[in-house]
Amino acid sequence: MRKREETKKVKIGKISIGHSNNVIIQSMCNTKTYDVKNTVKQIIELENAGCEIVRVSIPDEKSAKAIEKIKSAIHIPLVADIHFDYKLAIMAAERGIDKIRINPGNIGDEEKIKKVADICKKKNIPIRIGVNSGSLSKKILSKYEGHVTEKGLVDSAKENIRLLEKYDYNDIVVSIKSSNVLMAIEAYKLFAKKYDYPLHIGITEAGTIKSGNIKSAVGLGVLLYEGLGDTMRVSLTGNPVEEIYTAKKILQSLGIRKEGIELVSCPTCARTNIDIVKIASEVEDILNGSKFDNLLKKSSKKSYKVAIMGCAVNGPGEAKEADIGIAGGINEAVLFKKGIIIKKIKENDIIRVLLKEIEKDLK
């Protein structure tokens, strides 16, 4: 795995990205932003899942006017996603937004761009230039015979950066997303050779939870392995809380951020005599909740590994590095810690006893 690329440090609210800081997990609300109650409710759910920066869409003035109320009720930095209307960017900045996502080239003449750059500079608000396959100008598309290419994506980022730098603004984060995994990877790699602005990485329009998780894991996994990425979002069609779980697992799998509860389980076979699928699924759902996440944060441990194994073959020996685990027998299981068997558990009591022991370990 390559060393992280050295990028500029950018501060978003109380969180710093770039340079040697952690890769930060982001998501985006799918509520109507002007619906403050439901937007705040979703953001709190995202916070509890481990989201560290959250974005909301600002398509109109009533959404921009909701920013102050939303910010007063949440605990993580808030990003305004804005297209075309520079006045909405100014409204968001005036209401204390922590970051703005915009494509300068999409908001009109350069005087409008200057106004956005000026207020963001005055209030120390970073701007994320969000390039994707659908945002390329006609000029760039014609340069590449009407096709979206990785070089075209980088050209678009370059042009948008120029528009901000022209007005002495460089508190910039860049994303270059595509739904084509290989194109996104190559575009980010090309960009990183030329610039040291921090990168927000993601595979846009990745799809549903099933297909989107796979595309995101492949694309983000490669980029992170290459040392690219300062913040990340897994883009899924569904509950955005699922994006956080996937992002955490990607970072855990690569060892970039080991903190958190990790569950490993065997694929089962004819040797399995208890319902491992049901047990693993239920335990994972419960461990992903805020209760155990908070217990871990309060404990002296930064990470905790749980193993759900089907039999003695894939039991304490293979999963001996796990903090705790069970291995199935006939209508029962053995509970083990660090590979040492502690006791036997009846099948109907496995989930209850295992969770009780995990809770005890984390207190």
C-alpha cells in the first residue's frame, strides 16, 4: 500500500482534512433541506453511525434559510451543495455553512464567481469543486470528440480551479467522480500528479446497496491503496446511513482506520449445524448500532473484533486473533476469547450471551 499523497490542509468547521489527517467519512441527506425536523433527524442518525461531515442540497432560498436551524441542532460540519445560482452560495455563506460544493464554471460570469470566492475567503469557508461525468462543458466534450474521458474530467477540474485562483482563492477541495470505476480511478490519479489540493473521493451514482457497495469498494479501495483520498463518500441509492457502514468497512479492510467493531464470519458449509447466517446477520445489525459504537468509544479499546464461525475447523484456531467469537457445534456453540474457549452456549442463547459478553468487555 502506497503512502498517502501529501496534500494541502483544509479546515471544514472543526475538522481538518488533507496533509496527515485521517481519511474523513462523509454522506449526504436525502431529505428536503427546508424540512428542518427530518433533516436534523437524519443527520443525527448519520452522526451516530460514524459520519463526520454531512452535505445537504440547497436548490432554493427556503433551503438556504434552513441552514442556521440545522447547524444549531447537529454536531458535525455542514456542507451546502449548490448548482448554478451563486446567490444561494452567498446565502449559505452568510448563514454559517462550513463548506460549499459548487462548480464555479456553472454559475455564470466571472463577476458572480468573484462574489462567491470573496465571501468564502472572508469567512474562511472552503469550496469543493465537484466535477463529474455530467458536468463537463461543451468545450471540453468537443475536445474529446463528444465523449467523457478521464482527461476531460481533469481538464474540467483544472478550469474550475483557475476560476477560483484568479481571485486569490485557494481553500479548495476537489472531487472528480464518475460512475465508471476505472475512469474515476484514472482521473484521480492524473489530477494528483498535477495538484496537491485535498481530494474527496467517490464513485458517483454507484447504484443500489447491493451493486453500489461493490462498485464503491472496488473504486475507493484502489484509490485508497494508491494513497489517494482525504475524504470519501460511498454513494448509494437508499438510506444514507448504509453509506457510513460501507465506508467504515472499506477503511477497516485496508487498515487505514482500524477503529470500530469488525465482524468476521465463515461462509458456512455441510459441517455447520447451527444457523450461522441468522446469527451473523443479527449480531452485525446490533453491533452497527450506536449503542456498541458508543461503548467502544468510551472504552480503552480503539478496535474490537468479533468472529462468528460455523464449526471447530473454522473456530478458535482460525479466528484466534478475534477479541471474542463463537464456533458452532450440534445445537450449541463454544464461546472463545483470543482463541481460548471459555464456555459452551445453547443455540437459542448464542446471540444474547455473545452480546452480553461483548458489552462486558467494552465496559
